Amino acid sequence: MRTYGGRQMRSGRRSGMAGLVTLLVFTWLIIGAVAAGQRHYYDSAPTNCASTGTIAVTIATGPLNYLGMNPKVGDCHVDIPQPSP
């Protein structure tokens, strides 16, 4: 056991939990990426921010895609800075 500031800590306990959380998040995102692929979102390059946003929210929702969620970004506006005259 290690001692930090008078406290005894077990080594490995935190890193094991962090590893589990990392594995769950990684698995969640992989499932979302597979769902986006099954919907053929990767077939062509995104032409606007709405198609890019749809891919991103599909990946972020992960397994919820298989429970009936079908997230889509309808319209988005990106302000493009104009060069100074």
C-alpha cells in the first residue's frame, strides 16, 4: 500500500475503474460508428455541416440508435469570417 499525506491507498483500484469507463466509452462510440455505417452516412463526403452533424450525433448516441433513435441535424449555420477589405 502507498501512503499519500497520511492516507493509505490501494494501488490499482482507481486505474481499474478508469480502464472500465474508458472501455465502455470506446465501445459506445464504436457501436455508434457502426450504426452510422449501416445507414450509409459514410458513402459520400459530407457536403454541409448538417450531414457532418448527423454523423456526429449518430456516433454520439451509440447503442440508442438500435432502440429506435434516429438523430438528424436538419439545418445549421456556420458564420464564415470574411476577409478585411
